[in-house]
Amino acid sequence: MTDIGGGWYEHVDPSSGRNYYANITTQETRWDWPSEIPQRVAVPDASDWDERLDPNSGRIYYFNKNTQETSWTPPPGYKGREATSAETDAATDPSKWLSRLDEATNRTYYYNTITKETTWIKPPCLEVSEETTQEESAAETVPTKEKNSVPEQNSEENTVVPKEEDTPIDNLVAKYQDKLMFREFAEAHFQLHRKGMFKSKTDLDKILRWKSDLIKTALLNFKDTELAAEAVQTFRNITGYMGDRGSGKASIEHCTKLLSNMLQSPEELRNEAYCQLIKQLTENPSLESCTKGWQLMCVFLATFPPGENLEPYLGGFFVKHLNNEDIPTIVVEYATFCLRKLQNINQLGARREMPTAVEIESTIRREFASIRVFFLDGKYVTIPADAWTTAGQFALKVSNMLGIRTKSPFAIFEVSSEDEERVLDDDERVLDLVAYWNRLELEARSKNAAKSSTLTKTISKKKDDHDNIEEFHFQYKVRYFFEVPDNDEPAVELMYVQAKHDVVDARYPCSDQDAVTLAALQIQEEFGDCPESDCQYLAGNLGKYLSEKIISDRNDDSALEAQLLKLYAKLQGYSQQEARLSYLDYVKSWKIYGSAYFFAEPKQNRDFPNQVVLAINAKGILVVDPDTKSYLQEYPYSQVVTWGHSPNSFVVVTGNAVKQTKVYFKTEFGKEMNTMVRAYVEVLAGGAGGSTAT
């Protein structure tokens, strides 16, 4: 966030990476640079961009290596990508190509491990030996596996990123093509007696057709007069957005007004909105209006579902637009898109938050927004997501981008600037959460602006206000500390990054000697062998490798550096992967390794203090004294008979078939604790096909 003057601040939209501008005085936001503020001049470096192929659509997109931004259109000044000699050789080397099966379409595609190119067309170099090609295809193709409620351990399949088009379009057409036409729904549910004082019957065909002027009565029968009046206003906003009538408002204002109303409205008013949109798309004489109507349909399907009784007729309406040669191509494309998204919104239900302007824009264009996902070491990747992308799909996209085969230990977390974090449920919608963050930020800025008693705030006062605004981001990291194979290098790297972060952050009690040994391994992993000349890696950087407590307790940085460099020199010859594995082997020997910590209050147990920390890991449950960090009790999973939870408690039953002991804890984290224990226990029992870390 940057103060650009005049009450305007420059922000970065978390869903797209694009800059936008907000005025804390007027509460105005815009994408364009404020006209009253002198424009900054910046010259983009076209050499930072590269071409890539989107495997979902087969389209070329452009990727910025520095900012991680993506674009469907060539960036200004971009003159095309020049292939390196190594890439040119790899493109014609059969050994560098892999054939894989896209589970969504059951089609084979081809992936080059050097150039990262993905293509549906078999590369010419693979045509040389058909027999060899068939063998490679069989080796790389992975059968569809049934989903489990508990993360699957040691799953090493090269899963293709799941597309939202999971169901073949022919299957969707077959599902709806035999359904009754929308006319049948209208005959059963529309108000047909609409004319004059005595409400004479109106011709149904006329009601169902596009209308240039406003309606005076809702299409559906409403018993609630307020809802009926709201239905008439809904039509005003629909026709205003489509351009069917003159309006002083911008199209996006009509769209946001509609969505805001629909999110707070009952199902019958949402059905009315869908019916009105179908009406305005029927025999519409303007292609421009019709196109905008289909855009609005996409936004509706991204925000709220139709009622169960309307859904099959809505699907039938979409199918009707697929197999008609007289229908413009753009309409067919939108109808196909809407048919697919109808399935998604029916499964997900209405969203909780108003979509952001960036999300609405992406949905209208049927494109993905770009979302940054961070790692514990500060690095990040940019992942595509749309209004229907769930956290489960999002996590899978991240793991596939990184090349992780063992996916089960990792998950997406919501992390705040207040150091609070929450693992996302698989069915949470990614952009719904981004919209929630956006709302919190706008509310906080508005509140800060209201607190200002004068227009002459000092710069330091402004800074304090901004520092009070909580910020959020997505983070991909370890959730379950399952064992990962040594040859799954991306997974090992993430496990290592998690371990060193937790050690330096003092999440694990460890001796000074342990800490220095691990720090030496960390330096070896980062820099390789110790240089023969004077090593300056540690100058001013001790805090990167050792916890603040150890540094402050020793109170002699030079002696600590000397001890650390001495150990570092002994690691001569360790490769980066060997250093990571040695680091992990070291910390795995600790009883507390891999623990998730939960505050709890013991009940009916005088042996424990009033508050404890429950540490849950792959070996069992530890009861820890939060003050002394000592272990008060251990519950290995081999001794756990059963366990349970409620919204405000967690229960552990230990013992055997003859004698059992039940221990109660009051905690608000019972659900997450229950999920973690179940995951580890089922892995130990062989239910997930793997083993936990030992």
C-alpha cells in the first residue's frame, strides 16, 4: 500500500495482483490512476515475460518471471520468446517427453520435462517408434482413484490439475435435453393474469419474450408484497446492465446491486432473477444486449444457485442454445460455459460474500483470476482460480505446479498479519475468502478514516492507522507430518522448509547444541560447501539460522559464529538434498516434532494446571505445560481407545478393553483436533496406505 497523495492510496488486489486505487476520504475505489494525481512513469521490461501453454484450454498465455503475473494478451513491448539451445534440443528429444492421461476428458496429452511445454498433439519426435510411445503412455497413465475423507498417504500419482469441466459436455446435454421446456415451468409458476384492473390473462408467449420496457408485475407469484416489489426492481437492474433501457449508472453498478440483493434474498426472488434473465435472452433482437445477458447469467451462476424446481428447466434452456446453427457462436460458448457451471453452483450453494470487481470481471470474460500462494520461506507461486474453485482444487493445483507426488501432508491455510492461521476446508471457495478479506480491509479503512478528527493528520498517525489493518494471504504448507519418500524432492523441500521455520521460530524446545547442529545443516543446504577463504555467510544473519532466545542467551555473537562455522566446515560434500534429509532425520527424533498446538482447559483432572497445551503429532497426543514446556502426560496412539469432540471440547479415552480412562478438555479447536487424530490413527492402522513419520 502506497500513499500517492490527495487521500489516495495504491493497493494490490490479492486475487489478481493488479493495482487499484482507494480514497479513504471519499471511499471511492477505481482501477485507473486518479486523474487529479500526477501520473508516474514506469517502463515495463518486456524481457521479463515468457510464453506458456494453458493445458486446460490449449491457449498461449504470458508469464512474468519476476512478478509472477499472468496475462492472456501479449504485454507491451513483447516481441516473442527465443528458445535456448538446450530447449531446442529437448523439444526434439523423445526421452524428454512424457505422455499423460487427462482424467477430465480421457484424452492423452504430452509434457516436456525441460521446456515445460504441454500439448494435445503428439510431438513429431515420438512418431519414430510407435511401440516405445505406447510403452511410455502406459507407464505414465494413472487410473482414477476413489476419494477418501481422510488424506491419502504416499499418493505418488502425477495427477492432472482438476478442471472445472469435470463432466463431459455430452453427459450434461443428455441430462437436460429430455427435460420439459422452460415454457412448462412458466405455465405452472408465472402470474398469467396481469392485465388491467381485473387482471385478465396475458399471452404466455408474450410474457416469455424479450421486453424493451419495464415490467410492472413480477413474473412469479409472490405472496409477499415487498418481495414482489423487489422483483420489479430486479428487472430494472437486469435491463440496465444489458443496455435494454437508458440508465445513468454504469453496467457494473447494476450488476453489483443485483448480486448484493440476491445474496440477502430468499430462493423465490433468486428464481425470479433467473426467470427474468431467461425472458430477456429469448428472441432478443440485439446481439450486444444478448451477450451482456449471458455475461450476467455467468455472474449469477458464480454467486447463487437456482431453486431445485427451476434447475432442470434452466439446464434445458442452456442445452437449447447448443445445437442450433442459427445461434451466434458467442452465445453457444456462453451457454456451454453456463451449463458446466450450473453443476458447480448446485454442489457449492450460494456464496457468503459479494464478489470483488476483479472476480466479476474475470467471470464475465470466463477467465481465471491469478491468486498468490505463499510458502513459509517467503516465496510464492501464482495459481489460477475462478468463482467455483474450491480450496481442495486449489491445493491440488499448487502441488501439481510444484511437482509434488506425495500430496497428503500439505494443505492451504489462511494466514493473517496477526500471526493467526486456519486450514481451509476442501469445499471452501477461494475467491469467496478473498472477497471476505477485501470487505474487512475496506471496513477497517473506513473505520480509521472516521476516527480522524481533523484533515491534518500527521504522517506517523497515518502509518499507525494502516498498521492496525489486518491483512491476509494464502499459505501452502504441512498439515499432516506423514512420511514422504526421499525421491519426492519437492515434498522433501517443503517438509524441510517447515522444519527449519519451526526450529528457528522456537516452536520446538531444543538444546543449544541441537540448534547449532541444525543451523550448520541449514547453511550447507543453502550455500553448499564452506569456502576455503573467510566465510561471511553469518555476518549479521545469525537470526536466520538460530532462534532469538539462543542468540540472546549466549550474548556473544562471535563465539556463536565460530562454533557454527566449525560444524559447517565438517559437512563438506553434503549435497543440498542430503542436507535436507539429515536435517529432517535430526528433528524427527524429537518427541514433539510435527506437533500442532492447541490451548485447552483440563476438566475433572487435578494433575494438570488450569490451562495446558495439547500437542498432536504423528506419534500421539502430548499434554504440555505452557509455562515450563515440560510434558505432563503422553497418550501414544497405541494406548488411545477412542476419542471425540464437540464444538467446545475434546475427549480422549485411553487404556485397554478391561480398564479405560477418559480425559476431558475444554477447547474451541475440537473439530480440527479430531480431524488430525483421525488422520494419524487411520494411517497407523493402514487405512490410508502409508506410514507416519517416525
